[in-house]
Amino acid sequence: MTMKHVFFGLVMILIVQACAPKMQSANVANTKWVLSEWPGKTLPAKAKATLSFDGNNRVSGKSFCNGFGGSAIIKGDSVKFDQLIGTMMYCEEVGQAENNFLNNLKSANTLKASANKLQLLKDGTVLLVFTPAK
């Protein structure tokens, strides 16, 4: 096998990998997401949870009823949501869902993203799945 064939083979592998859709740690700065799947839990029918990342390690969103904000430290595919604070309106229909959602955010330690999906995981278990906000 010649060096030309080896080089061509390596180039082809790189092209295929670059074109393949995949979940990876991606730059999520200045993106907005809507919770679309909640493994093991039921999404409230009348309210949405959202998550927005700015370009300065800050996050904000809606936890079905209340707004929240805080920080997100992302290094590679690891993530740590910290200092999450929110409004405290009483929301009878979605109160438990709000608590569970915020607890899932706080416990997430891995972030995987593609153009059309964002997953937050804890130790390999998917906690929350988001799609881009429209």
C-alpha cells in the first residue's frame, strides 16, 4: 500500500466522521431550547419548560410556571448548573413538576448536543431532552 492510499483512506474517514450526525459537546452559547422528553416522567400538558444559554456561562428559562436563572459551567461534555434562582409563584398544577425539573438541572453532569437535540445526563442516564425553541 502506498502513502497515497493511506492518506486517501484517512481523508475519507475524516469526511465520513464530519458528516455523520452525532450528539456531542457543542457550543450551546446563545441557544434556546424547549423540554420535549422527560424520561420516566410526564410532561405537563398546559405548560412548557425552557432553557436558554447566553454567551457568558449564564442560563435562564421557565420551569413550567416560574422563571429561573443561574450559571452553567461547561467544559467539554461536562456541565454544572449552579446558583439557580427563580420566581416563586404558587403553581398548583405544575408545582411538583417544577421541583423535579429544577432538581434534574442541578444534578445533570453531562451535556450532549446536536443541531436538533440537547440532552442533559447524570452519570450516563438521560434526565432531560430538549429541542430548539422556535
